Amino acid sequence: MLNGSKIPATVITGFLGAGKTTLIRHMLANAKGKRIALIINEFGDLGVDGDVLKGCGDEVCSEDDIVELNNGCICCTVADDFIPTMEKLLARENRPDHIVIETSGLALPQPLVAAFNWPGIKTQVTVDGVVTVVDSAAVAAGRFAHDHDKLDAQRQADEGLDHESPLEELFEDQLTAADLIILNKADLVSASDLAGVRAGISDHMSRRPIFVEARQGEVAPEVLLGLGIGTEDDIANRKSHHELHHADGHEHDHDEFKSFVVELGPISDAKAFTEGLKALIVTHDILRLKGFADMAGKPMRMVVQAVGSRIDTHFDRPWAGGEARETRLVVIGLHDIDEAAIRASLAALAG
């Protein structure tokens, strides 16, 4: 195929809870008839983001156009999952106008972008751009240490501090791959703090991507789509920490992280449950908690999305006829997270 007839694909990455799914929902709601296929990758066993997006109810994002990859991090399963999924999309008679890929919050974008050079994919699809969504409030609060000198000083003062934080490296790798950086949740920080977040990111990048400030993921599709970068041809300039440290091709893994699904019965008190979650997240340093809850006496299911101590809950749709009402939550943390204690605490919170 000629370059002009290649299907553009946008990779949307970003750390846990940055707002990727919210950004995509807004994009779909304002797509103006553009047929968009979604590939969604979850870290964990519960496809929360895909289920949320399937509720959009618009011709641009029918359920047939949404593919969930729940078998692991997409950057580790390129050959087994991503390539076959792309081949199926391209073999369809009614092919999409644009492909959007939402990576797991724990994914390295670089291997995924490199996969677009795969024979049979490169001739038909091009990476329109990599969009990295940033939780501005979390960064402003010091969730990630961009200042390595300060980190070194902390390391000298505390021998128990890890030499390298896998979370910091992952965050930096997602920024390194970006063509467009969305400073999301801008309404939660002051103008000066937001300027500091932008400066801190820029100071640690050799490339100069575009920055866009956003509230609740509200970015016009015209800004996100149609960048025309062809990122797969520039992958050599966006190496991840892993690629720089393991030039021998050592396999990347996610041993630093752990995820598990907790299944509970109906929740008796929504307010008490939410407040209890906040305390639980802080006590066990949970990175991300998300899922669906069955609220006793309520006809609709409740979506639970938490990052750090910030928790968002809302009712998204009625429970379907014949659908089992249940509470299922994905918990994501570092590898030494106390799963047994968290399960026990969540069961107690459910009442």
C-alpha cells in the first residue's frame, strides 16, 4: 500500500490512573463519525477499561471495534497477542479509519511501537503518534523523582532506599516515547505547580514533544489524532531504560509489580466503603485499584477507580437481566504487597 493509504494508529500510554480511559471516552464521544478501532490492554485479570468503554453506545465504537488483551502486558506479548490482533483488524472487510491502542499503565511503549515495523503491519499501518497521559497532581506532589541529584541525596541519607525505582523508570520511559504529552488533571494543581511539572518533564528529555493541558481527559480528537509522526521510524531515538541497560536483549518483565482480583458480595454502605478504601490504599501503598461494585439496594453497578488516595466512583449502567451482581476489584501494587491482608480488609469493608 502507498504511505498515504496506511491506517494511522495512535498509542495512548501513561502511568496507572493518569486518565487514559477517560481521555479515550471523550475522544470517542467527539469523533464525528470517524470509525475507530480500540485495542485495550489490561494489567490484571479484570477488563475494567474495556467494559467501561463498551458503554459508549456510539457507531464509532461498537463492541465489534473493541478488542481487549488481558493476557499480560502488551509490551511483553507483542508476538503472541498484538500482532495477531492487528492482522485480524486489517483482514476485516470494513476496516477502521483509525486504530487507538490503550496500553497497560505498566507497559513500555517502545516495544509496541517497534512492532509496527513487523512485516505485514508496516506496509498497512503507521504510528500516527504516541500520546502519554500524565497525572499532573501526582507528579506535582512528588510521586516521581525527576531530580536525580535529590534522589542521590536521599539515597545517601537512607540506606534502605532502593538504588532505582522501577516506577520512576517506567514513567520516564513512557515520556521518552511520547510525541504528545497530556498534562491531565490540571484543575487539581495551581498554575505554578503545573508549570513546574512541565519544566520538570522537559528538563529530563532530549526530544521536545508537544504539551497539552487537560481537565478530566477533555482533549479534542483533532489534537490527539492526525499527528502524522510515523513514530515507528524514529524508535531508535526513544530507547527505554531497559533497552539502554540490557543491550543484550534480556527479556523485560514485571516482577516489580503484582496484581490480583478480589471478589466480594454486595456493599452495604457506599460512603463507609469509599472512606475505608482510602485508608486501605495508604496503609498498603496500593498503586491502583479499579473495578465494579454491587451496591446493596441499588439497580445500577458502581465503577470504582482509585489512584493513590484519590477515589472516583460513579454508577455507569443498570445491572443487565440475568447478569450476576458482584463486586470485583483489581488491586495493583509493588511485588511485596500484602495480598492476604488486603483481601481481608476489603472483605471487612464490604460488610
